[in-house]
Amino acid sequence: MERGEHAPDTLLFICSRNRDRSLTAEHLFSGQNRFLVRSAGTLDGARIKVTSGHVRWGEIIFVMESRHHELLQSRFPTELRGKQLVCLFVSDDFTYGEEELITLLQNRQAAHIH
């Protein structure tokens, strides 16, 4: 990386199963050079289950619901120190790639990513 260049922000998106909401967000934002993006889920049956490594990796961590926020705070308090943890308040009413979900994600994360 050349002097003066900024390393990409690392964004982590969390939902319950990592199949619809957080996976849509990962695919939506990963095509932009200024971000490195991953996603995970909180449940045992998640496509990819969130680990302490995920939380350490993410600079900005977006959760879809307040229960995800609470779970991460109770499960990974040390790893969350100094991190930006943001709840997007996106309910589990959407399927992967749904247009309304994409619009919600774009609008609700806009204030947190510069």
C-alpha cells in the first residue's frame, strides 16, 4: 500500500442464520474496493457461525436485531473493545437478495460508513 492510501474498512454483518440478511449485506458491500466484508450468524445452525476471530477482524460490526447486539456483548466483551457495534434493526422477514432488504441495508448503514 502506498503512502497516504487508506486500508479498506473491515465490515462484519451479523444475523441469526447467515442465510438471508447478513449474507445479502456481505454480497452487497463486498464489491466496493474500500471495504473488506464478511458475514456470520449467531445460531448453532448458521451457515457460518460467528466466532471471536470474526469479531476481532471487524472494525465496524453491524447486527440486524438488538438480540444479536446483546448476544455479541455477552459472548465477546473483550473482542468488542474499541469496536463500532451498530444495530440496523432489520427484522427476519426477508429472503436473500430481496429488493426491500437491499434498500433497507443501504439506507440504514449509510450513516455509519464514510
